[in-house]
Amino acid sequence: MSHDIKDRLKSIIENYIDEDEIDVNQEILPDSHIIEDLGLDSFYVIDMIIDIENEFEITIDNDTIMTLGTIQSVIDLISEKLQEK
Amino acid sequence: MSKRVVITGLGVISPNGSGLVEFEEAIRNGKSGITYDQTMIELNSSCHITGRPTFDEDKLRQLLPSGLYSKLENRAIKFACLAGAEAWKDAGLDFTPNNENPDWDSGMIFGVGALAMGEFIRDKINLGYERGPRKIGSRMVEQTMNSGAMTYLNKIIGLGNLVASNSNACSTGTEAAILGYERILAGKAKRMLCGSTESEGWIIWGAFDGMRILCSKFNDAPEKGSRPMAADAAGLVPGAGAGAYVLEDLDSALERGARIYGEIVAGQVTNGGLRNGGSITAANSDATERAIKKSLDEANIDGDDIDLICGHLTSTIGDPREIATWKRALNRTKENFPTINTLKSMTGHCLGASGSIEMVATVLQLHKQFIHPNINIETLHPEIVSLIGTEPVTDRLIERDITYVIKANLAFGDSNSCLIFKKWNE
């Protein structure tokens, strides 16, 4: 399940990163930090969260958004929210 | 010695052609960009015909970082990015690399009519209303603020002087040029990228339909609908798009060997104060006349020196009145009135983008020494015939020497802007 989440998440993140500067296949890794490593604008993170909510039909509260750092932390959060459903 | 301002770059997204090459061919051949509009038909608008520009989406994708591009939904911003970037490249200038300082000597005035009234806004409003503002996402502000178009465009180009957006209805585009021209004359910038863009679709056009001023009598013949100066002109046909131009200090242009399209020798704005016949929607003719006369004074020429008038002329009952104003202001007679044309017969009225798209057409005509036809005039309006005869209103392409062209736009809010361009001689 985690693998499926990772692939779907990668498809979402790809829309927000600058492909000229970031190699999608090399740098979207579990340890990659979504802002520091992937160069996402902090406002892009908000849009990315909305896409994640729509894709997985979950709700992520604003306080939790502020705690997200690595790709793995986002995958864990999605898994947790899916289990709560 | 006082500064001089020349035009060194042009760019355009127009209903009848996007990009300079396509656009020039279109205006030479009298090609209409007006088509049936399925959305307007389905919504039971009185006007079923509009001017929607087409463009290569891949070109835009290459200009913007993917993160910014992926959520860009406002087509008016897309028009601005494409036209503005084309003008900058056309001037032989490069975009500032991401890791360098902005170009401190160059600025931008890129105006908008009603940036938040594009069709994309409906889904955003519905989403917010039905599921809460949080679901709107982070990009609605930057795509609806009046400075949104210039912001996206400057992400591409990287200018560091004054970068701002003006808004003055149908005068927006030509007013932007005048503001840029004045900044260069004042010695505050070497170059100004100026222009304007306008929203597209049933929301903004529907608002004009609500005013009962759109054309409804040519729904079965889209290309015939926009007919400024015709006896049977029956209201404006709405359109959208963007026009852009690089204005440059002459010394700077000469120093870098830039191609020069022409010189701006005057730029004047007036407002009728919504007095003496002027209102929110109608021009105080005295104010329009004043803008034209002051432009002649600034250029230090007489009305007799004007070879071509590129009018505002909207395909409404205001056209004969505008011609009368030109005649008075230029002090020309019926026998020696100069040639007059208007792009709107081919593009419809592109509202906040009309001035800039028309200014691109004006400068192209001056540079290439031709006069584009007015289309759709089977019978000239009788009041216009009595004012200037039929000779000045051409329905065919004319190639001849042009030294001075005058261009004006009249706007809701009783604002007027007028520019005079002079042929550039090496």
C-alpha cells in the first residue's frame, strides 16, 4: 500500500517542481525534503496538500501541514489518514 | 539634449493571429478573428460571436517554471506572458537568468482591464462556496490581483526598474505606453516593456451584454459582425488578447544596434471629468479633442502632417461622433481628411487589450509602410460620409509612404489616450 501511495504522491508532486532543476526520478526519494530538496514554494505545498486531499479523499488540518518535511512524512500521514477512514 | 523614445520590440496575441508573423499577415489580408461562441450561445447571450485568441500552449510551458505553469488557469495572464515575452525577444533582449540580479535599467507597465473576470473564476468561486475557501488553493490571489499579469510576465523576464500595472478600461494599453514613454523621457529607465491584456469569456462579455451594447444582428455571420463606421454597425463584438511593446531610450537602442520600428513623438492623456457630455460610458468630446491637439503640440506638427489615423471606433453609434472629433482636432476638411482605419473590424473590441493590440498594428503599419483595410463596410455610415466623404475609409490594403501616424483610445470613465508615431529614418 505504501508503494501505491508513493507513486500517486509522486504524480502529484511532479506538477510542482521545476523539471529543469530537479530530476524527478533521482530526487523524489523518501528522505527528500519537500521544500529544501525539491524546491517547492511554500504556497505550492498548500496546493499540493489540496491535491492530496482530493486524490486520497482525506482531510489534512492546517497545523499538520506545518509539520510535514520529507516525502516519507507525507506518505506516513496519508497512510494514517486512510486507516482512520 | 532631451531624450527620444523608440520602439524596438513587439508582441501580440490577437483573435485574428498570435505572434507577429501571423498577425501581420492577418491585418494585411483583412482576416477576421471572430467566430461562433458556443458558451455565449448556450447561455442565451444576445451576442453569439466573439474573438477568442488561439495560441501554442507548449510555448507558454517553455517560458514558465513547471510549478508555476501547472496551476495557471487565467488565460489573460497567459496572453500577457506570451505577448510580453515575444516583444522582449523581438527587441533582441534576453531574459535575466534566475541566479542573476534583475535588469535594474528596464521596467514594465503591463495593464489589465478586468483580470478577475475570466471564465476560470466561476469554478473557483463555486469551489469556495460549496467546500470552503480552503479548497480554493493558494493561487487565486496572484491570478486575480491587478498586478497578476505583470508578475507572471516578470518571472519570465526579470526586470528591476518600475514594474507595475495600470488599468483604464479601453485606454489601458495605449496609456501603458504613455506611462512607459514618460518614464524613459524622465531618465528613470532605459527600457520599458509596456502593454495590456484582457480576460476572455462569458463572464466579462456577459457583463457588456447586460449593458445591451453587444452586437446581436450578425449571429449567423460571425466574421461580418464587427463593422466600425458602417451604416449598419450594430454594437460591439467582444474579444480578448494582449499586445506588448518594448519602448527604449534612443541612445540605448543605437548603442546595441537594435532594430527600430519607429519613434514615439507624443503621448497625451486626458479625462473629460464626466462633464459636458462625458459620463461613465461616453466620452466628453472636448477632452478627446484636447488629447489629440496636445499630442500635435508635443510632436510639434500640424494636423495636416498626419498620414494615418488608427482610431478607437468600436462599431457602435459612437463612431460618427469620434470621426467628428478627429476632424475638429486635426483641423482637416472633408476634402483633405487623412486615411483612417480601425483594427476592431477584424478583432472585435478586445476591451482592456484593445489599445495594445491596436498599437502593435499601428506600429507595424508605420514600420512596413502599409495601411490595413477596414472590413465589413458595405455602406459607410451617412453621417461619416457627410463629415469626411468616402475616400479616407479604405476597404483594401494600401502600400504607401507614411511619416506620422496618430492613435487614440477612448475609455469608460471618460479617459482618453493619444500617441503619435514617426517613421524612423536611419
